[in-house]
Amino acid sequence: MAVKHRTRPFWGLQYHPESVCTEKEGNRVVVNWFREAMQWNERRGRIASSNADDDAAAAADAMSSPFARDATKPSLLSQLTPGSSAMRVSAAATRQESAAVAATGWWEDMEVDPLLRSVAVPLPRGMQVPDVVEALDLEGAERIVLDSANAAASAAARPDVRGRYSIIAAGLEEALHIEYHTGDDFATIRVKCVDGLPVELSQQVPLAGHSSIWGLVAGFHEARHVEATEPAEVPFVGGFMGYITYEQGLMDIGVPLGQPRPHHRPDVSLLWVTKSLVIDHLAGVIHIQQLCAHSSEADAWVEKTAARLLSPQHTQSARVAHDFAAPRKDGQYHHHTAAAYQPPVKMRRPSRSTTIQTPLTKEYERKVELCQDFIAAGDSYELCLTDQTRITRPRSDSSTTEHPTAPVARKQQQQRRRRPSLAHALPSSWQLFKTLRARQPAPFASYLRLGAATLVSASPERFLQYDREGRCSMRPMKGTVRKSEAVATLAQAERILHVPKEEAENLMIVDLVRHDLHAICGAGNVRVPHLLKVEEYQSVFQMITVVEGQLPPPSPDEKRSSSRYTGLDVLAASLPPGSMTGAPKKRSCEILQQIEQHHERSLYSGVVGYMCATGRGDWSVTIRSLFRWDDEDHSPSHNAASSLGVAADRTGAAEGAASEPQEVWHIGAGGAVTILSTPEGEREEMFTKLAGPLRVFADGLH
């Protein structure tokens, strides 16, 4: 289909010459349009001032136009105002300058010019990521674990397993924390502890001079850059770790949230981690490392941590768990993983204390139809519709302080044992994570406990990865089929997923992602090495595409140019993840806000990951996950028992559940709606994705 205006130079064609799947004939569409436009100009005497016969001159003139310049965004570092805090810290070369900077903000010279101290020790046989975390006896309420859960030996035989590294953050009580609530003109920087002493330092930092929260983060990161001296295979030596919400991504692309938010939760929560452990599952090695200005202090922590992990107490426990998880003579396993092994504990059934509110079937199908109405009207090609399930249960013992061996936690537990509690048998968020990783191992699993947020994730989808040389890779994931007797092999899944509807879902997001990368990498620097590839996971098959880009190189005379691009530029320009929005991104997000009734997705549909001090980064899309916020916890007095779904029978268990403080968990799930979708099919896909995370609330309770 094509249209042409009778008198004006307007042409319309239902065609996508820019799509990755468009044949070479698509180039002729652009050439034909340009020829027609130039002929129209010539007939009306509108001749360009440059030499039209000189192709080189015409190309140079086109590149110098405002439109060509605007096609690529300026780097974050180039937008920092000279004299801003980040620029001053980066330029400070003497003690006097550093002291002057420190006078304007206590945080501005923290962790500057660190040295890296590291040691590699063998990973004890049978020890898995949760075993390492528990062996470290990490005290404090905050925790970050990025877990390649499908890197275990039991998963290595499956195809398409990319998980190799797991990263555990340590010493978070002393980590500098940057928080930002979307819409504020300031960020909050705080530190709880310095040199082992509680200080509770906090400062609101105006974003003027930084252009945005991303300018502040970029300047802070640049001032603490570490030259790569670590082994080439270590992806992280220290740097930022944390999460970014979906709502932050909306604001980044200019989509208003539509109504006042009833909270002030952080949409960007990043910790500057200086103590960490990187587990190389392929090599069977743990890298224990610290960034610190004082080498003796770093050496002491590294050596102490290595000795603790290699102590007979922990290595023997890991071997016992590994042997218990080994296959029996009949070929079956006692447990899925060593980390899943726990002494049997008598649990009560969740129906007495836990209520689950899933999306209403007919209502979700109606939302699918609304999406298709917008698509039919030409407002969008694809809409990634989501909905949330709400789980309310008595607050678990370890909701506030997850580690039971910490002194404060031990005291709290002793006090709780003096009074009966129905919550004592409920699994904590850490136990939920261990259950989920055992049942649904994924290459980008994570556990985060940051401030008031708790996230348990088994994400199979990488959002963005970048290295020190500026190579970027994104892996949009669209097209899902659940494993079953009818779909048990990769070949069977490929036959089901390689159909027009599923390929169209993936392809439209691929072109969107290419557009996001192009805004930073520029023309000719984006390619697609793997298109519409089906991969196998624990419970589903997924269709993915790999899109790669190359950042513009720094100026040749200055390796660390103040205007250079980094992976953070790509991250900031690509939010929210295209696989969670639809195409085109901005208009699709506006429509989804309306259809989803402005309900916040929050952590779901956002990203989790790290940006290393050496320039590397890796972020996953927050899907197949569950999360909660402390400020949603409430006592029964805030809600009637009926609103919590507590059984009306007045049994002792029900009365106990109704009298205890409640915590609220959320699980998001959904799928991409196209004109070829059916309401029933989209509803089935949503519940398929919901099933895995939801099941952890029932595991071990029967």
C-alpha cells in the first residue's frame, strides 16, 4: 500500500526499509524517495547551495545538518558542567585540591584512587553460591547476589547455558549508596558505617550541573575508574551494583507517570561495592577482592575471607551437601542442588496464612483486546502487556535482618521464641531465593535486599552487557513455549516458535533495540549476529536475538577524554527494556500506562546488574521474579481480615494469621500482544510465566 500527496512532496509506503529482516531491495525504497524529493526540489527551483554533483560534499553537508547531529546523543560525561562536584573530584590532583573538594561534600573524595587487592582460591567441591554467602556470615540487612544459577554441573549438559560467573557483594554496611526517586531534582547519597563505626551520613545532592541522575552516576564512576589489572576473565572487581525500576525508564523517555505517587521509594538504587567475591563456575575458582586506598587493610580482609571459605567446617559441609544431592542408584536425585538441601522442617500449609490474588482471567483477556484495538488503529505495532499477582502473608522472622547469626538477629529470634508465632515456619526471602534457584535455575538470577526493597529473581534475560573496549550486546527475548510432553525438545520448540506471530514479536523488539543502540553507537556500528534463536531453559523454551554495537572511540590524543562514551550511556539511553514495552517504545508505554491503569510495575520490568570500576557492565531484565517493599508491611488494624482473604472460620491458625503483621509480595507477568494474538493465548502465556515464581510460596509448606 502506498499514497502520494497531489501537490506536496509527501509519500507514504507501508514498508520497513530499516528493519533487520528487510531484503536489500529495501535500500531502493530509500534511494527512490531521495530521487523523487530531489526532482521535486529541482522542478520548483529549490536547489541546495552545495554542489549536488559532488557526492562527497553532499554527504558532508548532510552530516553537518542539525538532524544528522541529533541522531546520536551526546555522552553523559560531556554534559557535566565544569566545576560540578564530579568534575572537580576527577580533576583533583593534589591533597590541597582534594581537601577543598571534600569541604563541599563528605562523599566526593570517598573511594577515589583505590588499589585492587585480590586472591583466587579453589571453589570447594559441592559449594554453591548460597553456601558461599552463608559461609561468609554476612551481617547487616542489605545483600546483593548476582547468581548464574544454571552454571551448576547438573545444568551444564543443557544447551545454551551462558551462566559462568556469580558475584557476591560484601561489606555493604560501609558501601556508599546513591538513591534517586524519579522526578526529584536531587539524589540522596548515604553511608551507614565508616571503618566499622556507625555514622549514618546522608546528603541530598542537587542534580544541577549533572544534567540528570545518570550524569551524577557517570561522573562519580569516572572519578573512581580503575585501570584493568585484574585477570581478563574476571568481569567485576568493584563498582556500582543495584537496581533501576521500570518507572525510571518511563521518565527517561518522557512518559509521565500520570498521577501522584503515594510513596518516595528509590527508582535508582546503586551501591559502590569495594568488597566482592566472583565465582568462576567454569574454572572452579573464587576471586576474593577489595578496592581500597590502604593495601594492608585490603590484604587483611581478603586473607581472612579466603581462610574462612577454605576452613574444614565449610568445605566439609559443602561435600556432605554435594553427596546428598548426587544421584541415587535409581538415577533420581535427592535434591536439585546442594543449596536446596535443608533439614526437614514441619511447615504449615499456606492456605491458613497466605493469600494470593492473581489477575482476573476475563479482565486480562479484555486488556488484550484493548491492546489490539490500539494496534488496529495504528498507534502501536506491539504492546507488552503485564499484570501483577499479590501475595499477602504473615511477616517472616527474617524479613528485616536476613541472617540469623547476626547479633541483632539472634536477640530478635530469642525474643520471638518466647511468644508463639505462626510466621516462624514461613520461609524468609533468602529461603525463597534458594528454593527458586533450585527449581528454576537461570543465568541471571539475583537476590537483592537494598533499603526497603527485596528482590528474588530467576531472570533468563540479559538486557545489556558491555566491555572495556566499548563493545555492547543486548539480548531481547520474545516468544515463549512451556515445556511439556508435547514440547520436550529444542526441535519441537523451534517448530512452534518459528511462526509469523512469534517471530514478529521478537523482530519488532529487535528493531527497537537496534534503534536504542544506534542513538549512542551511531550509524554502521550496530549489527545482529544471531537472529530469532530458540534457547532451552529449565521450564520453558525462549526465542532470543543478539544485537551488538560498538561505542565511538575516544579522541586519539586523550584515551580518557572528558567527553567519551561509556556503557552507562547505552544503559541510560535504552531504558526501559524494549522487551517489556512494545514498539514504538514511547507511544507503546503511554498506551500501556492507560491499559494497566497507571499501576506501577516497580522493580518488575526494570533492570538489575553492575557497572565495574574498570568499565565493564552487565544488566538483566527483572522478570520471573518476586519483590516486596517494607513500607507495604502492615498490621491487621490497617485492613479488615476479609480484605486480606483470611478464612472466616475462627480456628486458632486463622486467628493467629489475622493477628500478626503482614508482608506483601508482588509477581509481575505478561506477554507481547500483536494483531495476531488471541486473548486466550496471551492469558495462558501470562499464567505460564507466573507459575514458577508463585510456586515458591507453596514449596516446602505441605
